[in-house]
Amino acid sequence: MDGSSRRCRRSGLAREERSPRPRGLLLESVLLRPGGRSDCLRPAGWEWFTHPEHRRPRDAVTQSGEVPPLKVLFVTSMHPSPQFPLRGIIVLRLAEALRRLGHQIEVLELGAGSPLRYVRERPRVKRAARILRSHIVHAHFGYSGLAASSVRVPLVTSFYGDDLQGTWTASGGTSTKSKVGVLLSQMVALRSTRCIAVSESLRSRLWLPRARQKTDVVRDSVDPHLFKPIDKGVARARLGIPMEDILVLFPHDVTQPTKRLWLAQKAVDKLRVSEPGAKLWVVNGRPPDEMPWFYAASDVMLVTSVLEAGPSSAKEALACGVPVVSVAVGDLELFQDVPDAMFLSGPSEDDLAESLRKGLRVGSEPRTSRLPTQLTLDSAARRVEAVYATAVRGFAQ
């Protein structure tokens, strides 16, 4: 037994017993593993992943009953706050979906403020992972992985967009600050055991083959129980909107230059030549659970962004039966998955107006969900579960 292992056996558990218990974290028994990996405290149940009978391809471990409950610590700067109440809702929904699969998910919020917080929070993240006896630490957004760089369990990092693409500015191009962030995210990807990207186009933003090879694509997903078709008349009556209005929904944060509100407005102005009742309907900052009513009340949704990873709003609209017109950005596979309701357009007002006309024809049809089955929230949770199993098994071996 080496010196570090003896110290761990003599004082490690005592330190854990004296440490205050963070709210929401559960203490579990651990197995002492002298030597081997740098951490001698490993989560109970680790043997399952190293047993010869369980060394199978990744797809096999997601079958019902084969993956034991995992303890996962979410580390994220994507979380709701008084200033941004909608931020990180996709992370919270994923956490709930994984809990329904039997996993214990705890969320550690990194807050907002100086980028230095990602470094300052390292001790808190490390301590939380240790007390929880985490099998996995899952960092959401590339920068969040900086706060988890010292954990001694597998680190999975999810990339969502700006962390690998940069942040578009009003003057054109990405900001210098975000370029530094992209560099840091590339480093986090190399440090991580496994990575997740929300689209293939985002995965391609990883610079090195080594990082791309260990990155799985788990596309933006939607809860079909929340986002589902609602009668347009019922929705408009609820929101007080006249039935004769032709509404082009723009459910994006217009303070972000990448969304190109100006282009969307020009496209709708051009559409108004043939459809005088057309209006650009900007909806943002609404409670997440109310968004299905806004999708239902619209006729078509529009995406004009320069940079996107998803967007998740396109899937939400499709789940509500609303067609989407988009420039070639983000999850390009969606155009192939739903060719009858996803309309690809060039980035000009004329092309967008013509695609909007096509979308309006589809939008006048009876509403049915057009969301591909593989893009439901439960399907995404299963894929994330498979990534976890792969990460833990590889780390243990």
C-alpha cells in the first residue's frame, strides 16, 4: 500500500464524517481502493462496470435493468436566476428525465459574475463530488468544466453552442472574450472523460480528432407531454389574439446580435406584400411552461441566426405542430428528419419570405406533432445514460 493510500485510509473517512453535509447531497458507503487511480474513495457499485460480463458495446448498456442507479453531480452556470429566469431550463428538464430513470441527480449552480468563478468554485465542486460519492460529474457548458477539472471521478462535459462557436457581435464576427472561451472549452474537452454535443455541426467545432472521437451527439430534445398540439383557436382566445392575424413567431432573445432580428423583420415585411395580415411576433422571457400556448397561437416559426447549436425552440415548435422556416444553422439533420415542416432558406429577405409562404400553407393544416421520436426528452436521457456508463467503465478500467 502506498503512502497516499495509507493516508486516505487513516484520515479520509474521518474528514468526510466531520465535513458539514451540503443540502441535497446524500452520504453513502464507499469502497476503499488502495493504490490504482489517484482517488482511493470510489463509489459503491463500481465493480459492475469492470466485471467482464458487463464489458459490452455502449448500445448494450442502455437496455432496461442493465445500468445500475448512478449518482451524478451536475455542475452548471446554465441555471435560472432572478435576472435570467429561463436560463438552463433544458438542463433542469434533463435532470428530471434522468431521475425518472432511477439515477440520483444533484445540481451545483455556479452562479453568475466574473469568469474567475469557474476557478474559485473548484474546491466546492470537488468537495460536493466527494461527499455525494459521485459516479459522474457532468459539466453543462464548456466553461463549467473548468470548475470540475480537479474531480477524481469521470467528467462528462456537454457543449451547447457559444462555448465552441463563440458569441456573435453586432459588428460582425465573434468577440475576443468568447474566442478565449472557445480555447478553454477545447481544453476542457481534452480533459473530459466523455463529451456531449447537441448537434453534429457543434461536434465538428472541436479542433482535435481525439476530442471529437470521445464526443457523442445528443441532440436537443423536447418533453412531448408539455409541448404538444393545441387548437390554434383555443390558444388565441386564451392570449387575446384575433384569428385573422398571421403570426410569424420569433421566440428568440433579441438582445443577442446572432439572432438577426433585423433580417426577420425584413423577411416579414416582404411577406406582407402577398399576406397583408402577416406580423413578426417576438416572444421571449415567458415562463417555460406557457410557451406551448404561444407556439399553438402562431402560424409559422422563423430562425434567422448566424450561429446556433440547436435551436431547441425549433423542436418545441414541431412538437406543437408548427412548421419552421430556418437558415442553414444549428441541427441541420432536422431538415432531413422533417422535410414536410422544416423549410430551409437562404439568408436573404426574398428567400425567407418565399419559405414563409410555404410554411404558412403547412401551418393551415390540422395540427399534429411533427417531432421525430428520437428527439423526445426520455430518448435523450437514455442516450445520456449510455454516455455515463461508457465514461464510468472506461475510467474504472
